[in-house]
Amino acid sequence: MSYTVQRREEERERRRQEILAAAEALYSEVGWEAVTMDRIARSARLSRALLYVYFRDKDDVLLGISELAMRDLHRRFLEASATHVTGLDKVEAMGRGYVAWALDAPHRFDACARFQARPGSTDGAADPNLDACQAVGDAVLTVLATAIGTGLADGTISPAVGPPATFAISLWGFTHGVIQIAMTKGAELARYSITPAALYDNAFSTLRLAMTPKA
């Protein structure tokens, strides 16, 4: 690759990241339903026509934001895993890290939820942004599955949980659901005198009990 071509590619990626930063800030401020391509263009200080050079549509922008969100979650999972020794402790740390990540950036949690809910491509056409999101999502689950495997090997996680990859997806679904309830059903929880923090603690205590080998 020539120097000129390399500089052009670097400039394109820099501009793409600037657009995503503007779109993400808008997302955090007004919510995804209120985000439009026109608003993204104004926020990024570029023409609507130029915006479409980088992203096909609003859904394509969401894929870009989702990829950034999952890369951040992947980093947090790696950090959480590295701070503990046993597989069981690694898994709980990642679960609590997932909660902290969602609370720190609710719009990123929402973006990932929207990405996971979307149907897969059915026309067989190449979609680099979709592929990138799926690759990072796989990497996140791999970190969790690896920790589960560590727990199976060191005896802190019961073999009854089944294959690590399958259990990793089960844990993701469980934790994701608990986070959504805590975020959206605060008034309902209050009716039962339950705080979000208490709900999280109960959820992780329950998971830990379920994963621990029986004496």
C-alpha cells in the first residue's frame, strides 16, 4: 500500500470514528428513536450527502455504535477475568462488570440489545459492519466461556452447567434480562421494596449457588 493510499484510509477511518462519536453522543442525549441521519450530520458538522458516503442508513450507524460498545464490554470482561484466579470468581466478576458497564453507558447497553434483537441477513450479501459486530460479540462470549472452562478445570464450577459455550449464552441471557428489569421496572421493584442493587446481588448470589459444585 502506497503512502498516499494509507493516508487516505487513515483519514477515512478518522472521519468515520468522528461520525460515530457524534452519533453516540446524540444517542445518549435523546435516545435512539429520536436520532435521524439529518441530526447526525448536523452534530458531526458535515453534509447529509457526505454522511451517506460512510454509512448506508441509520441502521448502519447503529451497527458501528454497537461494535464500539461491544469492544468496550470485551475490554471490561478481560480486565474482570484478569483480576481473579478461580473460574467461579472470574464469571461473577464479569457479570458484575456487565452491570457496571450498562449503568455507566445505558445507551451502549441499549445499542447491543437492539443489535442482538435484529434478524440476521437473509440475502447472503456481504455486510462488513454486521460481520464486525458479530466478531466482537463472539469474542465477548469467548472470554466468558473460557472463564467457565477454567472453573470446570479448577473445580469451582459444577460440570452440571454443561458445555462452556452453551452456559455462557445462558448466563448472558440471564444477566441481560436482570439488567433490563432493573433499568426499566424501577417503580415495580419499589412496590416490593426491592432496590436495583439488591436485585443484582440476589441474582449473582443465585448464580453462584447454582454454579458451585454440590458437596
